[in-house]
Amino acid sequence: MFPLLRLNQNSQIPHKTTSYLNFIFKFSSQSPLETIVDIERITRIINDHPFPDQPLQPTLLQYIPPATLSTCFVENVLGRLFASHSNGLKAFEFFKFSLQQSQFCPSPDALEKTLHILTRMRYFNKAWELLEEIRKTHPSLITLKSMSIMLSKIVKYKSYEDTLEAFRRMEDDIFVGKTFGVDEFNVLLKAFCTQRQMKEARSVFQKMHSRFSSNTKTMNILLLGFKESGDVTTVELFYHEMVKRGFHPNSITYNIRIDTYCKKGSLGDGLRLLEEMEHRNCIPTIETITTLIHGAGLVRNISKAWELFNEIHRRNLVADTGAYNALISSLVRSKDIKSALLLMDEMVEKQVELDSVTYHTVFLGLMRSSGIEGVSELYHKMAERNFVPKTRTIVMLMKYFCHNRRIDLSLSLWQHLLVRGYCPHAHALDLLVAGLCSRGLVQEAFECSKQMLERGRHMSESAFLMLERLLIQAGDMNKLKKLDQMIKKLQTVLPPSRGHARGISSYRVIN
């Protein structure tokens, strides 16, 4: 095991540029603050900043000269803060800092990223305040996507009535002077459908369709919602109702129906719809073929999956990450992990992005076939490419490393996240603290927990209780009091959330 490193603002950042970063961030050489290294450095400075003990704005002024601030740079940093699960208030402070610079030209993308960060952490009051302010100063920044971000999170975390009230507030207070039409109606419907709240979506449609004229996109949104419910019969009934209403199905309509059948294991019906689609001169897209490849994998028809994949070029389409991922998933399901790894190498060779789904799928296959050695080898390759996967993959790897008694790899993954400017998810910390404490490494568990809190993110109650018990046993009350102070300081600025640590309870007596 290696010592746990403490990060500071002067730590060096790896300079290797990856396809992942190129995918997420726009790159321009025209501004001195638009390289990948600059983006990572500023993101890490924001994440590492002691919050809420010190204001963030003076630090931003120190490291970001206003003359070097650009629209592209702000968008990229906000994108990185979103991907790294940063504290939402820090991202909000960064966006406000950018707005205060007179020469800076804000963009809808920057606003949308900020709203996404705030609403994901349920800072709805802050999000509404931001929209109200932007409406007065930069009204052109507020788009349908801004509205979609707000409504989708309100549907997820609040009530049906709250969502309808938010839609009314958007119309009356935010999009002032604009007459809402079918596009805004579609945004509202999509918010319910993406959360699989089809009863509510039906209610909204019945209540408002006389006011807003529906279009094919409206029907596709509802069809997609029924597809997500997994009921093939409902999807087909609604499809036929859609046709009777005079709406013409397009490639999106067919893709939804094909996906419905494929996910139910009815590959034959999916292929039949492909033929019907072509017969109606509705040209299949790369999404159509990708869906069918995935469907072939679900029924373990690997020869058909390969056949469909090889058809991509003959159809004058380009195999993207999604198509490769579908074939890799099919290979992993067929326990052909060797071919899946070769396909990953082909993606690198052809400069097709390896995304989090790629890594997650192959890691799962390696866990079942090659064990810790295979997983470790791919993990090191991933780290060398400076790639950071999504939370579910991070949690899966942390759990696997801890269960296989490879605490060195668990700590390596934790350090990899911090060095890349990420705030690890609380579930990852839970697993790491449990793994460290079970091996008597309480000091390391304390340091990891402190690093999480320093970045303005809660630790869980279960992780805190475990550390509390061991620190009391070791008589290390200073460390316990330090954690308690940091937790209670965060409670003054972060909204309460179920399962988060609340510090030392007054009911627990410490001798």
C-alpha cells in the first residue's frame, strides 16, 4: 500500500489529452485559458477550495485573470464541475463570477450546465433565483433546454402539482412576452415521460392538448414514455392511435418500437419492423442498427449481432461509440471477453471514443471471467488514459477492489478521482471507509472522509458512525471533533438530505 497523498493547488496535472475529455470539452487554442490542462487546474482549484469557510470569488480572481476569461472556457469548466459531482454552490459561484466580468459573453450552454448542477442537488430556490436574474440581465440565454432541465428535476423530486405550477411560472414569470406553444408543451410532457410517470403524462395531455396543437414529436414523446414502462401492447396500441390521428411515423417512431421489442427479447419482431421501415422509405439510422445489435445480444445471437454491425458500413453509416458498445455488450453476454477487448483496441485505433458504458461493460465481463488481474489491468489502462468513468462504474470498481482485498487499488482509484478534479460520490466513500476500517487503517479512512468534506460534499451517516466508533476506541478525539465541525459547518449551507451524517449527537456521550 502507498501513502495517501494530500492534494494542493500546486499539484501537477497529467498533460495527456484523452478522447473522453475531447468529447466533453470544446477545445480552442485562441485563448490562454482553454487548454485541457487549464480546465483541469481551475476545476481542481474550485473543488479543493475550503467550503464554506472561505469565499470562492477572491480565489477565482487570483487564478483567472478577467481578460483571459472566454465563453468556451466557462462552458468547459462548468461541464467538468457537473461531471465531477462538485458542490453545486461552488459551480453557482463560478458562474456568477463569470457574469461579473464586463468583457465576458455568457452563453445558453453555461446557464444550462449551472441549472443542471443546482437542480441535481435540489437547490431549486437558487435555480429559480438564477433564472429570475438572467431574465432581467440576459433573457436570450433562457432556452427550452433550460426549461427542460428545471421541469425534469421538479418531476423527479417534487409533486405533480409542483410541476404544473413550475410550468405556469415559466410561462408567466420567466419567458415573459412569449406565447407558449407545442414546443413548450412537449417539454412538459417529456419531463413526465422520462421519469416514467405515464399516468401524469396522460393527465397533462388530456388537460392541455386542446390548448396546444400536437405534432409528431408529441406523439413520439408519449410513445417513448410507454416504451420505458416496458409494455409492448401499450406501445403498439398507442402507435396505431397515433396513425389514426393522422400522424406519420418517422425513424424515431420506428426506433422506439424496435427497442420495445428488442428489450422484450423479440428480435424477430424488431427485424420485421426494420423491413417495414425500409418499405415505407423511412431510412434506418445508426440508432436503429445499434438497437438491433443490442437486441441480438440480449438473445445471445452473436452471429446476427456481427452481421448487423458489418452492415453499418454498407448502409453508408458510421459506427459510433453506441454501435461499438452494443456489439461489445453482445460479446460480453456471450462470454467472449477476448473479442470484446479486441473491439476496444479497434475503437482506440479508429479514434472512436471509449465512454463510461464501454468501460463498465468490459469491467463486468472481466469480473466474471478474468478476476482481479484482468480488472486491474484494464483499470490501469483507463487511468493512464486519464479517463474518469461515471459514478456507477466508480462504485462498482471500489466495491470489487475492497471485496478482493486490494485496498491499494481502492486508494489508487480514490486518488485518481481527486487528481482529476472529481468529487467522489458518497457511496464510493462508504465502501472505501469500510474497507480501510476493516483492516485497521483508520487514519487513511479519516483522511479520505476529510477530503470529501473539504470539497463541500456530505459523507454518509453510516460511514461517520463507523469512524466515530473507531476513533473513540483509539482515543483520537481531535480527529473526531474535526469531522464533526466540518459536517455541522456544511449543514449551515447545504440542504438536508436523507442518510447524510449529522455529526456527533448530543445524546452520545464521549468520555
